[in-house]
Amino acid sequence: MSEIRLSISVVVYRTPLMQLNPLFTSLTALAYAAICVVDNGNDTQLRDYVNRQGWQYLCTGVNHGYGKGHNLALSALRDVDTPYHLVVNPDISFDAGSMLRMLEYLDTHPEVGQLMPRIEYPDGRLQHLCKLLPTPLDLLFRRFLPDCALKRKLRDRYELRYWSYASPADIPVLSGCFMLLRRDALQHCGGFDPRYFMYLEDTDLCRRIGMQWSTCYFPDATAVHDYAKGSYRNPRLLAYHIMSAIRYFNRWGWFSDTYRRIRNKRAEHDLGL
């Protein structure tokens, strides 16, 4: 049996097993990983599949949300002694070679607390998931402003679209769809803030990690993300998004946020923007 070098958590809520096949195929190739699947929807087919793989299965009985679900998995995996932990969405897939390159990069860069690979759509297009720390206007205009030159300008700055995405870089916010984390950094920060049910829990965690470690985009590895933007179509998810934004800005500051200003300015300077 291979030495366990990585723990992985997946949180699932009423996702058909067939839609999970790309991710689970990716995970079965990682013989060195300890995996925990948290089922917020009580799916017996999912339970049986996970048990056959020899992974840990947790059924919460209620939908605790994304961050709290991953915290439960981390608690279940607390006795697994690994240097790294992967938080991954159910709609992600990747190859084993990409994972090995990311682990090797973390092994040789101890200052990095979080790593995200290049994320692509299934058709190979880049997803712009490197971001600045958000202002209220970034989130408000991005979601509600009709398509116009101002909206595109704000979006392009916030999502760093003026940058090439071609080289490793320290980025203020990396997407929660694929968070390869140094466990020391994760434990130091206390995991996800459970007050966020969905949305911005990744921004909050990335911000806290970035205060002491580098949060690094790594384009020499790739993952595929079948991105759905659920809050753009579902009023209930939109409500969760708005509630999370209020919690985030209540914690870190709405228009007065010195750390955000300094961190974003430094990132733009380092990226040549």
C-alpha cells in the first residue's frame, strides 16, 4: 500500500452518482490519498459506492452547507497524518500527473499554504478563477449590473483577466472548487468559518491563509470544472450568496478594509497590471 500523503474531502448534496463519475475516477487513481465523502443528502447509492472504494462516508442527515461539511470531513480525517489536504467540488476532474506536480511544488515551496491549478471548462477554455479580494461593488455589479462596458471593466480587473494566467503567482483569492491546502496552514486558520452556508467561505479562508502563507496559482497542472453558476438561476442560492456577502463584509469591512487595499495593490503590482 502506498504511503498516505494527501487527505481529500468532497461534500455532496443530491448529486446523481453518474455526475460524480469524473471526480471519482480521478480520485481512484490516487492510491496515496485518504478520502472522505460527506453526504448532505442521504443517498444510499452514493453510500454503497463510497464504501466499496474503502473511503470514509459521512451522512449528516441535514444539509450543513459547504464549509461546515468539509470541516466535518477534516474532523473525521484528523488521525490521518498527511501534510496536505484537498477540498474539491463534486464537478471537478483531474489527472494523476497534475496532482503529483502540485504535491511536488508544495514539497519544494514551504511558504505556500494553498495551491490551485489552472481550471478549465470541459471544452478547454480557461476559467478566470484567480481574483482580487472583493469589494461590495465587485460583487454587486458583477451579479446585478446589465452587461455594459463598466461591468466588463470591473469584472476584468476583479478576475485578473488583464493577466496572462501563464505562470505561478501569489493570488489574493483562489476558487473553492479546488483548494489544495497545507494542513499546517489549514489547522492554524481553524478551517472554514461555519457561519457561511454557501458562497464566500472560500474567499474568507483564502484571505486568512494568505495573511501568513502564499496562496498560489499553479498553471503547470490542470483540472476541469463543469461550472454551473447556480446562484444565477436559483433564487434560493442567490439568497445564500447575498447572506454570505453580508457576513463577509460585516467581518472584514465594507468600504474601509486596509488589508484588502494593500493586498490587492501588491498583487496587481506583482502581476504587472
